[in-house]
Amino acid sequence: MSELRKRGLITAVICSEPFKKLGTAQSRVFGTPDLPLIMIPHPLGGLSIEQVGARAEIAIPQILAAIREHLK
């Protein structure tokens, strides 16, 4: 993701709360501290399709915000 971001593409990483600290640290390590983290509730694995859809509904506004921010 960081390489794509460095090339000017709209990028973000979707992660759940337990991985927020790791995602933030890794984005700094790879030189893209401004890489947006799209936060969803944990866990993602083992969920029903309806539960995954609920996670998507949480992610979509954040994804749109990241796109809008990138386009400024």
C-alpha cells in the first residue's frame, strides 16, 4: 500500500481495532505516515455475510472520506 500511496494513488488500509497500533507503526516505517486506516470492528473472520455487510457499512463512509481527502 505504501508504494502505491507514494506513487500518488488513492490508498487506505482496512483494519480492526486490535491492529490499529500496528497499522500506524507500519505506515510510518514504510514512509507513509498519512496512509489512512479504515477502522472496522474486530473480528472479521468467521462472520456471517450479514455481519460482514455491517462491517462494510462502517467502512464505506471512511473510504469515501479518504478519497475526498486525497482529491483535495
